[in-house]
Amino acid sequence: MKRSTLLLISLLGILLLATSCEPDEPVIPEPEVLPAEVLDCTYLEPGNTVTLEDRNNAIDYIIDCQYGIGGDLIIKPGVTIQFGTDAGIKVTGTGSIQALGVLDNQVVLTGNSKVAGEWKGIFIQSNNKANKIEYTKIEYAGGGSFNSNDDRGGVIIYSNTFLNMNNTTITNSETYGLNAVYGGCELELEDNTIKNCDIPFLVKPNYVDGIVGGNYTGNQTDAIQVANGFITIDATYRDLGVPYHALARIAVNAGGGKLTLQPGVAIEFGLDGSLEINEGASGSKPSLIAVGTAQDPITLTGVNKVSGAWQGVYFDTPSPLNEIGFATIEYASNPSQGGAIANWAGTVLNVHDVTFKDIQHCAILSKSSASVTTSNLSYINVGSEICPW
């Protein structure tokens, strides 16, 4: 046998020996799958905490009742809770709900039957700063009501409540995605998705300021519904890809209110709808800053696209900040208000680069003592352009 052949055989033997001595790959055990746990829904007293861990099952926990939370309910990443008909979670007092999903391991809150309104949803009346819902899927809720006011939605916010809800998806609510029409709340609502619901939001005017980003299309009505009420803070309405619906009055009140409408914002008003910037007897002077761009104008219009579909914008404030520019105002000035923009005595306002369209009466109606500056205005099918009051 040739020397080179013997050397090759020796090397192969050494290689096989070395390979056979390598340690085996560690075996990672499969995670234990635990059966779904039915929660007994005993009221969680203040000071107590319940933590729900991922049981590695398709359904980790089952709630077949209204689970009252006065302590802290913590829901860890990956947990799926199935709710029976008319079941739900109600957080009150000093209690909190913390649904803490993560991007690749979300919390899922779902119904036993995959039909809209199968369960009530989550009701929160708590100012606990721990209230947080993030990277969570809330589906098939919005059915029964938690109270005699018939407030319904996937998430229902009662008075004096704090909630941070971000990166959460609410789908197939029979009613609203989120319902918040009571006072004293602080809401941080960022980058959420609400779809396949009746209406994504019903909120008081102040709370719109807390809605940042997100996707709210694909509902029966794609709109942010703004309830009748007052703006008492410096609030910003952002272009969220759907219009705002104001079926009644939005009033920017004395005492510090300032409303900023960003480029691209569209507000659709009902027959009794109006936007009021009202000085009041005392306090700092409220203001409206509604300035779009030539490429991205602001639109103030009616829900119904007919002349006189809504009242208009009413000013009674001497704030030098008042400005409407690069905007379209249309279908306004019904019998309740003689001008699409109506200015009471002492009002200060700059109106520029605005198109008035299908206005039943006057485009601009002003008291003689109002200081109204106008430039580059367009009129299409208006009753009158600028009128004395």
C-alpha cells in the first residue's frame, strides 16, 4: 500500500474519532401546556394583585362573568383570555388593569363566539397611573352595558380615569372601539388600530388631543365622533386619516382653551353642529388656529353635503392668535347662524386663503367692532360674501 494511502486512512480515522467525541446538542424541552383556567371572578380587593401568566395554550384563561377589579390585574405577554356572553372586566376605585403585551407576543382578549358584541369589553373608572393596555388585541366586544347609561364599546372610560393605550388593536366591536364621554380623564392613545367596529371613537372634545397616530379605517363609519362639550386645554386635532364628526357643539372656552387644527384635518358637522370660540365673562381669551397648506388644506364641512347642513364657526374672543388659513368651509350657515364665520363684537381674526362653498347665507358675518382681516378668499355658490351683523 502506498504511503500516501496509509496517511489518508489515518487522517480519516482521526477525523471520525474527533467527530464521535463531540458533545450532543442540548435538548430544549417543549414548554409545558397547561389547561385553560376558569377565573372565579371573586372581586379583587384593593391592595391585592392577580398576575396572569402565559399557559402556552390556545386559551389560557376563561372569564364567564363581570370581573370586578379593585386591586391590580396584570396580564403578561402571550396570554389569551376568552370571555363568555356578556362577560367583561370592570376596573374601579384605585384598581388597575395592565395588559402588557409585546410586539411579537401580544395579549389577546376575545369572545367565546366570534361575533361582534359577544362580550361587554373593559370598563375603567380609575385614575391609577398604572392603567396600561399595550400590544393587545381586543376583539368581539362592545355588547352589553356595564351601567344604566348604556355606555358600550370595546373599552369604556368613565369619569376621572387615566389610561395609556398604545399599539393595541380593537376589532369587531358591536358599538364603539373606545368610548370616553365623561369628564376629568387623562387619555394617552397612541398608534392604535380600530377596525371592523361600528365607529372607532366616541370622545369628549378635550380627549381628541390624546389621540396620536394609528389607523381607524375599515369601520361602519370611519370617523372620530366628538361628543358635545368644551375644550378647556391647549388641544391639537391631528390628521388621523379619517374625519372628525361633530354632531353638536364643540366650544373652545375661556380659561386657557386653544384649539389647533393641523393641516389635512377634516371636521364634518351635523345639523346642530358648530365650532365656537367663546370669550366668556372672565379668564384668558380662547383661540382657534386652523392653518393648513396649499397641498394639505383644512376642511370644515357638513356630514350631509347640502347647503345649510351645519351652523358654522362662531368667534367671540379678542385673541390675536385667531387664524383660519388654507381651508375650505362649505355647506354652513343654516338658519341658526347667519354666517359660515360669525364674529361677535371685539373679535380679532385673520382669514386668508379660504374657499367658501355652498354657503346658504353669508360667508363672513361681523359686528362693526370686530377686527377681521381677510385676504385671498374665494366664493363658490354663496348667498353673500361679507355681511354686517
